[in-house]
Amino acid sequence: MSLSKQEIENIAGIFGEYQIKKNWMEKSKLLNWFEAKGKIEHLFKKLNLSTYWKYEKLGKEKNLFHPYCSAVIYLKNEKKLGHFGQIHPITAKKLNLSPNLYLFEFSFKLIQDELEK
């Protein structure tokens, strides 16, 4: 009996901390949850992907994502695309990172399949 392992490709990233200024006189401001979520929604809109967001209790991701500022993103066909959320404040503190960072991880295969339709 042979067990074959399938490599899964994901797209992941981190963004946040400060927004781009609209003009040189404006002070930088921290990116909030709703603005960060809007950036991800805008990305999917540009890719012409229909998605919906759902709050789910975190499993293995519970130490990575903020418990109240995270969501699972699904395609309209109910396939789980991935996770998005703010970094967990305790993890940020342990790693000496800003708590105003937003993380995402999406299935490359699902995105690729949707774009090929």
C-alpha cells in the first residue's frame, strides 16, 4: 500500500500597519479591519470571483488570527477559498510585530480553476 502525498499550493501574504497617504500633508493612519477586508474584497472583484465571508471558530489557526477579526472566505459554489484576518495580538507581541497586520492564505488551485471557467 503506497500513500501518495499531494502538494497543495496556496497564496499567502501580509499587509497593513499604515495606509498610503492621499496627499503629502495628510498624516498616515492605521489600517482598520473594515478597510483591510475591503482590500481583499476589491481583489476578488478585480478577479471576477464571487465570494462570501463567514465567521467560523478557529481551529489550528487560533494562535495566528485575531479571534474576533478573522473570517473564512468561500466561493459562491461553497468551496472554502481560505482565511483572512488580523494577526492575533498575543502572537504579534511575542514576535515583536505590529498588531495592525492582516494575513491571508487562499487556495491557488481554487482561484486558478475559477479563472479558467
